[in-house]
Amino acid sequence: MKSQLPALRKRLVTDPEYFKKVYAHTFTLSLRPGARTLELEPALSYWQAFIPPALASNPSALSSTSSKSSPSTGPPAFSKSDLDLWCEFMKEKGKAVSKDTWLLFIDFLRGVDKDFKEHDEEAAWPSTIDAFVEYAREKKASA
């Protein structure tokens, strides 16, 4: 098993399907007995553990999918500073994380453009993600 860890780590940050499967399973494993939402502190820790290594990898398990012509268009437009903004937003919100938000966050960061201008508010995103987009647009406009 120990000899397999480097290959599994590499696969986690480079393989989109494997990343999504492990990430999704983490939500279920992390729930307290009887809970339906993930407490904020563990969620923040997991985002910090999962996302930066995948963002930094080339190829990345979080490669951008915002281009209509290609399913994987290279490095994610979502950045480490965007993740920091997400975590700041979630701390201000101060609520537990729903499974829907947890799962769709990965699809969101794979598809969002760097300025959050192409986000479709009419799509079926969780309200937390829509609220974050407004928050991020305001923060980026004032920077």
C-alpha cells in the first residue's frame, strides 16, 4: 500500500473523475452521525487540502471546462486566491455545507471564468454558489 501512495496522490490531482469520486466520498465520511450537512471547519480544511494541489498540477484534475469547444481547456481559471475568497465568504456566512454545495462546488470551479463574469445565475447552482459569485465580483471590482 505504501508504495502505491505516490501514484494515488498523482492520480488524485490529475484525474478529474478520480478527484470527483474521492472528493464526494469525503463528504459522506466526514459527516457526524445523523448529520446531513458538513460542519464548516472540516469543510474549510478539506477544501484547503484537496484543491490547491489539484490547481497546481499540470495536467489538473480541475482543468477548466468553460470553453464550449473543448471539454478540458487547460489550467483552471479558478485560482488559489479565489479559493481563499471562497473560504472567507464561507466563514462570513458561518453555516454548515450542504451536500449539494459540496458536490457542485467542483463543477463550478471547473467551469467559472477568472472574473466570474460568465456565471449563469439561471442555472441550477446552489444559492450559496450564486451568493459567492456576487461576493467575489464585488471583491474583485474593488481590488
